[in-house]
Amino acid sequence: MSERGASGNDPAPKPDHCASCGAVLNGPFCHQCGERVLVDKDWSVSALISDAVSQLADLDSRLLRSLRWLVLRPGGLAGEFFAGRRVPYLRPLQLFVLANVVYFFVQSWAPFTGYNTPLASQIGQQIYSGIIPAEAWATDKASALNLGFAEFEEMYNVRSDVLARTLVFLMVPALALFLKLILFRQPNRPVEHTVVAIHYYAFELLIIFGVVASFWPHLVFAVFSLEALASYRSAAWVLMELGIEPIKGVYWYLTLRRFYGFARLPALALTLIVLAGLLLITFGYRLTLLLATLWSL
Ligand SMILES: [Zn+2]
């Protein structure tokens, strides 16, 4: 090599050693960190561009492959992950973070509240609404802050929307723990339940809420010209619930069959238990969101 590239602060790498990690090289790629050895054509602008294109295409193909597995082969991605085939896919948390971002973007104009639960919904529409004096707490908080209720509600909803994005992560350990409890006879380790839980919530955020729930009530309304319905939003909610529970059921049945290896009947029974558990976790999440939002204001 010539003196090209000698302008940086770091000393030039020893020949036959990886420039990134210093390991002894044996071929064009470092066996330790994967770094590629630069060749003469890397000193051209076209190489810069083709490198960027291939990086993007690689991300794209891993993303599309992961989404295809998530939708068509529930439980399959976790199986691949623990079989050691990880390079062709997005990592579980990458997929989850991506799903989180897409979901909260879509959620802002979807006909349902989803995970972000506004104050009005917290006060009147949750299973714990009759038990927990959410309205009294909100009124107390509003007067402590010297705000009218409407003003407070606006402030609450903005804060709740921010916290909702972070607290979604809490559902993963909750579901992993639930799976560990109901599948106590299975030899699976906690990390396996955790990956299954991460993939499920990526699926729920991205596919169920991000795609299906946001579009299919609109589709039904359009086909049957029901736009004139007085309670558009609550009708959308009912349609959404009717549409998504079977999808969740199919996802879990296939996961229990494919990843955990259950026979048909046990898989069916466990699917119903998981669906009930998911409902409990969702309400636990919304309650946590209420308490965290009130506390943080
Ligand atoms: Zn290296």
C-alpha cells in the first residue's frame, strides 16, 4: 500500500492485521470482527456509492425476509434465532424498535386509541375504570397544577403519548414471564420465551395494529357504505376487535406448534390461555401508563 490514507491520527495498521481490531488476517475479511480489507478500487467515488447501495439492499432484504417470516411463519423467527441462523434476519430488538416507530406513527391517525390511552378512555373505557378513581385523581392533579380540566387533559394526553412508546417495552418481560408460568413443564429457557415475546409484540404493533386494525374498519365501512354511522369510532373499535382476535389466535397456535412443538389440542387450549393473558397484560400496561403519566406531571 502507498501512503494514501496516512492523514489520520491513528498509526497505519500493521500489514496482515485487521485495521479495526488488530487480529491477524487470513483472507479478505477479518475472522474476528468481519472488517473487510481495503483494495485499490475502494479509493473511488463509485465504490463509495455501491457500498452504500449494497448496505441498503442488505438491510432491505433482511427486513423483508423478517416481515415475511413474522407474518407467514409465526414462531419461525425465534426458531431460526436459536438455531444460530441470525445473519439473514433483523435481530429481535431491531424488529421490535422498528415496529414501535411505525406503530406510533400510524396510530396518530388510526380510528382507535390502541396503546396510547387518552385520559377520557382511561376514565371511562377500561376494565379497571369502575374500580380505580382515575377521574378523581385527574381532578386533584389538575387543581394542584392550577389548571382547568380541559387544559390538564390536553397536557396529560401529550405526556401519555410520549410515555406510551417507552412503556410498550414493559410488555415483553410481562409476556415472557407469563409464558414461563403457563409452560412450566417445557424445557425452554427464559431467553427463549423473551425472544418469542419480542417477536409477538413486533407482530402485534406492526401487523395487527399498524396495518390490519388501521385499515380494515375503513375498508368494511367503504364496502358497505357505513360512513354515516353515528358512532363511527366505536363501530370501528368493535370491527377491529372482531378482526384482530382471530389473527392473534392463529399466530399463537402456530407459534405453540412450531416453536414449542405442542400437538394440536394442547396448542389450541394454550392459545386461549395466551389470548387471555395478553388481554390482562394490555390492561396492566394501560394502568401503568395512567399511573406513570399522572405521577410525571
Ligand atoms: Zn477485525
